[in-house]
Amino acid sequence: MVNLSYAEKEEIDSIELKDLIPSGEHYSYHHDLLQYGIDGIVHIFVMRRARAVVEGTKDVKKFLQELGITLEKHDWDVHLPCLPLERLEKEGIFIPKMAHIPYTCLFQVEDEIKGRSRSPLEYMNDGCFRSGNFVQTGTEIREIRKIVQLFNCDYFNVLAHTHFRDPRFLKNPQKTHSPSFNRNDLTEEGLRERETLLSLISTYNRETGESHHKDWSEDDFKDPNTVEAGILFGQRMWEDSVRDMEEYFKRMEDLGPTTTTSKPDLVGIARKVIDYYSQLFEL
């Protein structure tokens, strides 16, 4: 297995919450890579394991039980597969400490650093106290246990534009940075893949024009098309995250040395994280 040295893990985990606040120059590292990027890795991990169910070598109930996946009812009255992020750590996969903290919690940290205050209810609405996650003061962390809700509708924010940023799926590859897109910009392959991946989040009835969040069940893990689409779903999330980070690297390069030598090298750390997961999952 591809691994990081103890020193590299220590370096990655040396980052403090205050270095990643939303108004800071390094927010992208946490939001794009540690949140959406690693969530994409979780999708790949789960759905690759689900191939054993499709192949008939493992019972679906045993598969879910072994990985600790639960089908929990979500806010929109549908069920989503949920997996504690720490489950990957039990498999020997390194997870950066800050990846356990929802990016919404960084708003609380920023408020504390800047002397602002909001009610606990506002933070709860931001998702800061969901799934057993708590942040206390600007630097102290307690009870970290992120639970990833696979195929949550929040990922629509990533997949809605992923194919429009990838020259492989555009009729005009030079248009990847266009401020506006529509379906006609995509190749047939791009359009087909985009609709397939989005169908894992919601279902659309062309006759009624109504869209509904997908209600996941055990049977979905038995379906070969769903499982393979789920793997691709995670891969596209990861690719989009890496694409965002390349823009972040360019932005940091343009800014030049703006941080003190006492702060961690966020760009170098981000590259280590990308290389680790790209090699581990052969992406």
C-alpha cells in the first residue's frame, strides 16, 4: 500500500483551523480538497467494494455491516448511504485531521478570531454541529467524527459544472473557462455521463417535469450500472477537486510569498495529499 512517512503525516496535520478560515488565502485547501475531494475518495472506496456484491461473492447486508454503512433517512425524506470517515482510517488509509471538520465549522472559527458572535442555532443550521462534529474555540477540537452522506444533494454543486470544466466533454475544448454554459456545449458523451451521475442524486420525470431526491436502498448496491456509476461519481469529484487545487496553486504562485516562515507550507502539503490519494486509488 502507498503510504506517507510519519514526518509527512505530522506535517499535514500541523495545520491549524485558523490557517483555513473562509476569508483566508488557504480556504480552498480545506473546502475543495479536504472536503469535496476526500468525500469523492470515500465514494470510490465504497463503490469499488460494492463490486463484490454485484459479483455475488458477498451478501449485500454483510457488505453494509462490514463497512459500517447505514441507510439513514435524510432531511428530504429519502435514505442515503452514510459512512463514518474514520472507517477508512481503520483500513490503514490516512485521513488528514482537518478533513474530519465540516467546512461550515470554519465560519464559527473565523467569527471567534474576529470577535463576532452568532447564536448556536445559526451554527447548527450551517451544519457545524451535525454528525457528531463540534468545534470549541479557534484552535481546540473535540469529538471529531465526520460522517459522509454518499450522494448527498450538496454534491450537485460539484457535478453541476464538472463536465463543463473538462475539455474532454466539450464540443469546444477552449471554452472551459467560459462564464456561462448550457447543455449544447457538451458532447453527447459528456451529456450522457453528466445525466447518469446526477441520477445518483436525484431522479427526473420528463413527463411531469418533476425532480425528486433519489431514495437509496440495499438493492442499489446489487445493480452493476449503479455501482460503476458510483465509482465514476467519486472519480469526477476527485478530478474536479484537483482542478480547483491547480487553480489555487496558480493563485498562490501569483501572490508570491505572503505567509511567514512559521506557518506550514500549505501548497506543498496540498500536493502531498493529492499525490497520496491519486497513487493509492490509481486515479
